[in-house]
Amino acid sequence: MSKPEAPTEHVRRHRVRKSRRSNRFISSLAQIWRQWWVEILVVILIGFAIFLLFERMNIRQTILAGLRRAAAWVSWLISVAVAGVAGFVRRTTVSDLIAYLLLVLVAGLVVWRVRWRIMNSPRLTEMRCPLCGSELHRVHRRTRDRIVGLLVPVRRYGCRNASCGWRGLRVRRPHYES
């Protein structure tokens, strides 16, 4: 068996041009959508409304049957959950209940103490670059920064020194401590 021949230069250029054309087409569609999305939505809604006026299907009964099935499923799910919780409560003794409450209390204390340690850590609250010591400036937070911010008030900073390029989180100290 012989090896397949490599594509010629002409074929390779044609593939590149074709992919560039499709990328331009997609970007132009995206630009049209960004500029005209409300108008496009209005046209779609008008078309749907006209369809609903003239259609002869029994949409109401189909929707009601689906809603009944969904309600039956939710009812079944709730009854299974209630039965499970009731069984758990029946099997739980007073000592078990006290143990659960103590575990919740300990977990709360651990979270509170870790938060306190983080908020009072000089390494995390200092407003200097950890790599070069330059000043920091605020940059936009990411989604994961906002999630961390639910536990500890953090902000994202970047180093002012262009050659350093460090970016990271710093704990925001409360105003009354400044």
C-alpha cells in the first residue's frame, strides 16, 4: 500500500479561504443579531401569534395534559420526600438530634474562624504586589471571584508594573477598620 499524497498548496489555500469565509459569515450574523435582536424577536412573536390564530390543532388540551402530568410528578416527588423525611425523623433519637445540632454548630464555628483568619491575614490584605512590591489597581472580577465573595469580601487587583503582570485577589478590609 502506498501512502496518501499530501494536499497540494492550492487545496490548502482553498480550505483556509473557505474557513475564513464561514467565520466572516458567522461574525456578520452575530453582529446583525446584536443590533437587531429586539426586532427579530418581534417578528418571530408576530408570526407565532398569527399561527396560533389560524391553527386548528387543540393546543389547549395538549398543554393541560402536560401540566397535569407535571403536577402529578411533582406531587409524587413531594410525597416521596415527605415519606423519607418522616422515616428519618421516626428513626432519630434525642441523642442523634443533639449530635446533629453539635455538628452543625462546629461546622459554623470552623467556617467563621477560617473567614476571620483570611480577613485578618496581612499577606492577603496588603495592597502591594506579592511579586514585585508595586502598587495594585482594581480590575474586573470573574464569576468565581464573586462566588468566593459570598464567604469573604474579595476584590481582584492587578499590578501597576507592566513588566510584572500579576493579577489576583485581595481581601477587602471593612471601612471601619481603615
